[in-house]
Amino acid sequence: MHSNIPNSWFRVARSEELSAHGVIPLHYFGKEFVLFRTADGQPHILDAYCPHLGAHLAYGGRIEGQTIRCPYHGWFWDTNGHCANIPYPNKTKPKAKIQTRPVLEVNGLIMMYYHDQGKLPDWEVPQILELNSLEWTALRLVKQWKVRTTLQNYMDNSLDVSHLSNLHSRTFNSAHSHGVQIDGPILTHRMSQKYNLSSLAAGKLVLEDGSVTTIYYGPAYDVSFYWTEGKLKLGLLTIFTGTPIDTEYLDISIFYSVKKVLPFPLSLILNRMLKQDVLETFEQDVNILENKTDINNPVLYKEDGPLLQSRHWASQFYSENSV
Ligand code: FES
Ligand SMILES: [Fe+2]
């Protein structure tokens, strides 16, 4: 089967969603998984179905030490997917194995490496220093959307510079790409723009020069740093994550953190405004993404942004049987 799902690291949960000894079902990539936290606090992911008689381990499965116990007949499975024990007297445990998936807990998110042939990753999503700094607010969710689109369309939109001052004219007055830098699975895109801060300045038109650097760690996770150059040196960090639910729908979650430049409670108001702006801006994109079609040979101008470079970079994440 052809797939538009790349091989990469994907957000599958927020750390706070998986409590100690927590067990939750995941439905991503058109498949079922179980995500659980063992007694040592580490998150693990197994393919969902118990090889014995097919129960879904996330619906009633319980953590016992470093194992997850199937709700149906009580077999124990370890974090390598091996059967650790069966509750039948005098029986040797079976050799059956459940497929495990690489997991990473970083920047408050639980990430899973998905590869359509089960290959292991040779790179990881790094810790973001700002998120461990007291100068920045804690990372918070802006919103989670289920969007009928693909990561390719999402990525095109993200590097598309010319739509900013048109679709998002409420926020951007103009935007200019300084091109991309590529380093293996990491792509960095720098832009400068003029922000229209009228929504922040109570309706008064304020134009501020600003810059954005977006770093893509694979096609499903990117971190942006937004700065303004004027009197108010605003700093905003966003993490955009897109996880395919199947070949048709993408689970998009956006997170944000704000540099603490203003005293409380002004900072609180500013944070709310920035969050609201990120939310409303992306909802304008959702409306486009859900209803657009794919153009194989788009008519592109330099002003559109580095879409061809990013498409070429992204192609490394697709297997032969991906599209
Ligand atoms: S189905 Fe899991 S123990 Fe029987
Ligand atoms: Fe956009």
C-alpha cells in the first residue's frame, strides 16, 4: 500500500497525559499502539494487540513493575515486547513477541519514532534550552486540531512566505525568506517580517520589524523563535507538531512559550494575546489546508519561499513504498 506517512519522530502525547503507571491507547499511522509508563517512570510503546488472543493492551491493561499485564488472560509483557510470564502453572512462556517502537520524552512531549519497516532512528529531537530557563514561561498547548491534510501540505504551508501578508494580513504586513540551511534531518529556515501589532496595541496600527527562525527536526516537529526588534523586544517560541492519524488526517498540536519581558500582570495579558494570535493565524491555515488540492507542478516564484528545497529535503524521510 502506498503511504504519505514519512519515517520520523512524532509527538504522540503530552507528558502530563501519561501519569505514573499510566496506560493509554494510541491510534496513529492507521495503526493501534499502547503507550505506558513503567514503575521506573519511563514511557514505552508497543503495538497494541496481545499475541495470545488479540486483546488491545491499552483497554484495561495494567502496569506491574516493568511489565504491562494484558486485561484478557493476564499475560505479562516486558518493555522489549517479550512475554515475561503467563499465569498458568508449570507452563513455559511463549516465544511470541510484540513490536516495540522507539520513544523519547523531551520538552514536555512524548515522541515516537515511526518507520514503516520498523527501522531504528539514527537521530533524536533535542532538548530546547529556553524551555528549561526561568526567563521563559512553561510550554503550554495552544490547541489540538484534527485536520484533513498531509505533512507535505503542512510543510509547504509552513515555508510559504508569500501567504503571510495575504492570508494572515491581520498579523503580518510583509515577509521575506532568507533561505534554508540543511543539516541531515534538520532544516533551518530564517525569515524577517513586519508585524502588524494592531491587535496587540488596542487597534492602533503599530508596525514592528521582526525575525523568525524555524528549525525542523524531521517533517513532523518544528520549533520557531519569533522576535520583534522595536521598543518591545517580544520573544515567542512555538512548537508545531503534526502526527498522521492515517493517510487522510493529521493531528496537529501547537505549543507556545513566551519570553518574560514584561512585569506581571502585563505579561499575562501579553501571553494571552500571543496565544490567541497563534491560534487564529493557524485556523486561517486550517481552512486552506482542509480544502486545497495537490498541485504536482506548482508555478512558483522566489517570493513564495523555499518550497522546492524543503520538498527535496523532506523526501529523505519517505520509503520507496511511501509517496
Ligand atoms: S489476549 Fe492477552 S493474555 Fe490472552
Ligand atoms: Fe499560515
